[in-house]
Amino acid sequence: MNYIHITDIHATELNIYHQFREHAFKADGSFVADSPKVVNLLLEEKIEVCSILATQEYYDSNLTLIAQQQDATLYIATKEQMQNIVGHKIHHNVMMHGIRPKETPLDKLGNHILMLDEISSTQNIGAIARSAAALGIDSYLLPSYGPHPYSRRALRVSMGHIAMLKTHIYSNLAQTIETLKDHGYRIYAAEVTEDSTPLSDVKVVDKWVILMGHEGHGLTPEILAMCDEVVSIEMIEGVKSFNVGIAASIMMYQFKYRTI
């Protein structure tokens, strides 16, 4: 392998790592991932890799994975150099510059979809992705006006498992719902309403979408009216809601493994 030892941390080719922060690099599809667990899972999922910045210890411990990266530039740095590049203390020994996979068109998604409206927490984006991957959910739909699932924190929280999901970023929620219905999906909105169906009573069809709303204000009445069914998780009196990541996990499990 062709390793490059870092002698100048301000070299132009390292700019992507200097700019290591949330929401950077959307225009060209680039992202930066960090920590061995996240990077290794992404490498196993055959993500396009531009470069890796790591200590010699990381490379020595992952020779098989690294040997598959014939087109990537491999930078060797000390832990101190890596910390100076990113501008803060780090607790890992590897970062990777990759290219996000191309989005999957709506008509090429799987039969089981977790769809988000406006979710403000990047951590929730990542947690839901991890749960979806663990439960075998096919696809993940997110709005263009929210955090991207390949942003640094979402990647870290998902442990890189976002790479196991087909993703699609939409710009208009109402139009996307109509398109999905045209493709034969039944849209289940997760919301507590007077006439919502208890989760334990839901009859699940073959092609479905679970739509989760904003952490604070949920889904609008207009969007709820467009959905085929509104579903709520049974809760004891006095508790109004679950965290959206927990709620999504409960619903995905019920839909995937407790079908009626």
C-alpha cells in the first residue's frame, strides 16, 4: 500500500479534515467519519473512500480492510497531529473522507420504509438509522430541510449503519406521500389523536411507510389527513409521548415482526 506520512498538517489535501464539522460538504457529496467502529463498518459496506487519515497503529490493526482500498489515499499521522488538524482533543485514531452513496429513487425503495418529517436532532437521525438497520428496515426517507444522515454526529450515533439503508432525501413532504401512495405503499402516521389506532391493533400490509413527525409539534393536521392511517403507541396515563427515536424503534419492530 502507498502510505503518505504527514509532515505538514496545513497541506491543502488535508483541508477536508480541517473542516471537520456538522453539515459541511453537502455540495459534492463528501463526508468525514471518525472512530474505528464507524470507519470500519463503512469500509465493509463498500462506501467510496477518498482518503483515510490515521495512526500507524490503526493501519496495522486493520490490514485486511485497508488492503481493499486500492484507490484511496492513506495518510499516516500521529495522534497529536490529528488533534491539531481537527482543532480539539480526539479519543480515536482514524478519520475517513468518503462520498455519500447515490440516493435511491422513490420507485426503487424497499417494501418497508421509515420516513421522517422535520426532525431537528442530528442524534435522533443517527439513532433511528441504527435501529432501522438492526431491524432489517429497507429504506430511510428524510427531508432536505433537516440534518443529513451522513453528517458527522448522525454517522457516529448510527455507528455507520446508515450505509446499510437505502436513503432518499425529499424536498416536499406532501408530494412525496402522494408519490409513495401511487407506488402502492400504505402510509402510517405516528401520532396521538382521538381516533388513532393502537399499535397493537394495527393490521400491517406488505408495503408500508411509517411517518414520524417533529420531536415537539409532531405532524400537521394537513399531513395526517393525507396518510392512510394514524397509529399511536399505547402509554399509561400521565405520559404524553416517547422520544422520537424510541417511538420509531418500537413501531418498526411491531411492523416488521409482529404483523397481523
